[in-house]
Amino acid sequence: MMQVAVGTTAVMASQAMAQAKVDEKDPQAVALGYLADTTKVDAKKFPKHAAAQKCSNCQLYTGKATDANGGCALFAGKLVAGNGWCSAYVKKA
Ligand code: SF4
């Protein structure tokens, strides 16, 4: 019985995490230069960034292009902003 209860708690925790947005201060987000607003990206630090680049048109975004937030292959279990950006951006084919 205990194992079932623990398993259920783990599932609930992972579901709660699935709703969590990526924190810009999260170490992985910092490492990738992730920001929730693509217009705030530092052009000096990321010269290849362009204003038209954002999570919602990135190959790694798993949400719909119109979603305000969606999943990203690099941030498992969390949501990135559709208007966000990181240095791993790959234009959707
Ligand atoms: S990989 Fe793409 S979808 Fe994921 S955070 Fe970076 S720009 Fe956004």
C-alpha cells in the first residue's frame, strides 16, 4: 500500500512540475541564455539572435505556435514562453 501511495505522490509531483514555467535563473536556463521575452536578449552576448526568433517558432518547441507557453525538448517537464528564446534556438522547418 505504501508503495502505491508514494507512486501516486510522485505522479502528482511530476504533473505539477509539468505546469511549472522555466525560471530564467534556473542554472540550465542561465547556461542557455534563456529569457521569457525574446526582445530582451542581449545582442552583444548573442549576435546571432534575431527579433523574429522565439520559442514558438523553434524546432524544439512542443507547444502550438499560438500557445503562450509550451514544452521544450531541452527543459523536460517545464514550460517555456512562446515569446521566449535561448541560444539553442533552431528555426522550425
Ligand atoms: S530550444 Fe527553442 S523552444 Fe527551447 S528554450 Fe530554446 S528557443 Fe525556446
